[in-house]
Amino acid sequence: MNTLAVSQKLDLIHWIAELNDLSILAQVNAIKEDATAMTNVESLSIERGLDDVQQGKVVSHEQAKKRYEKWL
């Protein structure tokens, strides 16, 4: 992780720690929940893809190109 990201995180941590506005805290929490939900969706999608590979539910690049050539 780069120094700029660490610095920004620390600035946010300090700002949130001092924050007393409940509406802003609710907004920050909503952002956190959205980010967590997105991460979960991405993880589930990756797991489904890996399961498909293990079960042999895949086609080669050439097969996919042939199947969808009219849209490419």
C-alpha cells in the first residue's frame, strides 16, 4: 500500500473519531455497507466461476469466438 493511501486512511480515521454528526456517520456507514456488499458479490461470482471450471463447464476461447462472432 502506498504512503498516500495510508495517509488518507489515517486522516479519515481521525476525522471520523472526532465526528459528532450522526447523519454523516450514517452516510459513512452506508458507504461501508455498500462496499462490503460489492466485495461479497464479487467473491461469490469468482467462486461460481471457479466451480464451473472444476466441473468442466467451460468453453475454449475459440469456441466462444465462434459462438459470438456475429456480435464481435
